[in-house]
Amino acid sequence: MKVIVIGGGIIGTCSAYYLAQAGHEVVLLERNSTVAQESSFGNAGVIAPGYVTPWAAPGMPRKLLGYMFSSTSPLVFRPGLSAGSWRWALRWLGQCRLERYRRNRSRMQRLAFYSQTCLHDLREQLELDYEQTRGYLQLFRTERDIRLSEPGRAMLAENGVAHKLLSAQECRTLEPALSPDAPLAGGLHLPNDETGNCPLFAKRLAQIARNMGVAIECESRVAAIQPHVGKHRMQVQTQHATTGQTAIQGADAVVVAAGVASAELLASLGIRLPLWPIKGYSLTATVRGELFVPRIAVMDESYKVAITPQGNRLRIAGTAELGDRQLVLRQSAINTLHKVAADWFPGAARYHEARAWVGARPMLPDGPPLLGPTHLPGLFLNLGHGSTGWAMACGSGKVVADLISGRASDIDLDGLTLARYQRT
């Protein structure tokens, strides 16, 4: 079969690889000059399946209200006059009930744990190096933070995720680079969680896919998808981002993995999804020397900021912002990232030279992504992963490739397909 994958982020790249591995003729369309240049580019790099949970959780509406007047808030709601933002927020509020949260969390973690297995298989088979590290340390500034972590720790125990609550001294022994001046009440160590450079992984996997025969067409903006055209199930119209030249390609199947842009493409086909951009921020700073650089990734629980070593750089990522579709850097968010990095690892990197990034995460109000077929023969979805796309990418790509190939998925797809929105 000829399959066109729309979107060259980590989700689309993994989809293209697994489709090629299954023996299909694959074309990957990406509107930027190379893969992994948007949501996949500046993420924290953390792969922690046990912490893959929906934003829509009990208590979150109250937290959001509490954050509204804080300049260092990790969660920001700026709906303005946007009707779309308010509609999304209302649907999100409806998913904050305990029973819905538990259901959505179960769906997301089912996929995330499977995806981690797929990632490990790929890493071994392809001998991939993507600046990966093992271990994750959640830092608690106060005793109150430790108490508030109890439900999360219970969730980890429920899922059999290895973890250990550490004292402040144990945290500093595990990660000697932690500043002795930073307030630290304790931490939570997850030894089997990991991190990795997401865009580096995507680029290396894309090159392998290209060597397998995948045609990667960059600077190709998709103008339209049309079903049932001539002898083809699907037809995709593209426009070159630089020259403006248009082209039309037919295919037996199309996978929509275009992040936030997926919503507009699908709406023209009668598929309307509450897919909304959630802004996230990060800094990438060059390290000064090994002495003060963390060996493992850490998460500041108070500010929800992750600090991840990536080769000779540090990635500092955090803040989630709903309501503003403009990808403009907000200085207060950048200031928060600088503060947290300087608190924990003051001499680790050239923070004053750090490159700032802002990106849009494609998120559905209930949390889980959408995978698999639609009512249109040949049209498949792989979208809506929100802030956990890196943690779910390999598994999502494998699932979609299996379905297109006529094989059963390795995991139960209940609640992960378009059917869940057709029921509501």
C-alpha cells in the first residue's frame, strides 16, 4: 500500500518508520525544513510512563484559580474573547471528575508503557544514541509538597512503577550537583524512567526510514485531503513552502499526525475535534563544566519545571498556557525557567546565553490521544498527545502501522480511538 503521513514531528516520524518496516510505500510530508521542528523540538525530553496522566484531574480547577495571580505560575489560563478556548475549557472541566480522571489516566498509561517497550526495542535493534539518560528525580521544596505527592505515589504503586521517597540528604547523594543553598525537603526517585533528546531521536529515525525507502518531503504544506478521488482512496494536495508550487498525490491510506494543524485539515472532512494548542516553554543552555551538571533529570514539583541533561546542554522546560494561540515568548514564563535552573544548578550552564523556545502542544480536553481509523476509508489519526507525545510516540506509531497493515494492535485500544468522541 502507498501511505502518506502528514506531519514530521516525533509522532509522524515514528508512524512513517513503522509503516516502512511493515513493507508499505511511505511518503512523509513535513511543512518545515526538517523533522521535529515544532512541538517535538523544545520539550523536556522526559519519558516517565507512570507520570503520564491527564491534566483534567480532581482539584485542578481549584489549583488553576490559585495560580491566576502568581507571576511564576506553572499553569496559565488566558482565554480572552476566544470562544474556542472557553469551549475547550468547559469540556476539560467536565473531565475533572474522579471516575473520568481514573479512566483517562488508565488509557494514557496503557499506551505510554507499551510505547516505552517499543522504544527500548528500537534502541536495541537500531543501536540508537539520542543522549538518553536513565532515572528521574522529583524534588520537593517543602514538607507540604511531599504530603501532596501521596496520591501520585499511590498511583505509582498501583501500577507497579519502581519508586522511592528520599530524604533531602539522599537526594543530594543521588545527585551531587544539587545546590546546597536550594530549599529541599525531599524527593521521589524513579530509577526506571528516562530522558532523551526527542528531536535528535526523530532525525536519526527519519534517516533510517529514508534508507528504508521512505520519501521525506520537507517544506510541503498540506492544503487539502480529499477522499475517494479516481482510483485512489485518498488524495493529498500540497504546496511548497518556498516556491509555492502545488502538487497532488494519491494514496491508499493517509495518517494525519500534524499536531495542532490536524484540526483544520479534518474539519474540512467533517471530523470536528476539540483539539487545542497548549503553549509550553523551554530554555536550552550550554553547560559550563561537568562538575556542576546534573547526571539525571530532575523535576521541581513546586514550579513544574524539568531540568534535563542532553549531551553538552541543559534543557529547562515547563509552564502550560491555555487560551493564547500566538507563539510569542512570555517573559514571566522565561523568568520562571531561569529561576528554577539557577536555584538547583547555579553554575551548571551559561543561562544568560540560553536559547528560549515556545511551542504549541496539541491537546484534547480529556487527555488521551486519538489513534486509528475514521469513518472515511483510508483516513487514519495519530494526534492529540498533548505534552506526552515523546512518551507515547513509538507505541502510537506502531499501533497505527499495525492497523493499516490489517493486524490487531498489541494493546487494547478502548478509549484511544475516534469512537470515544462519536459516543459523546
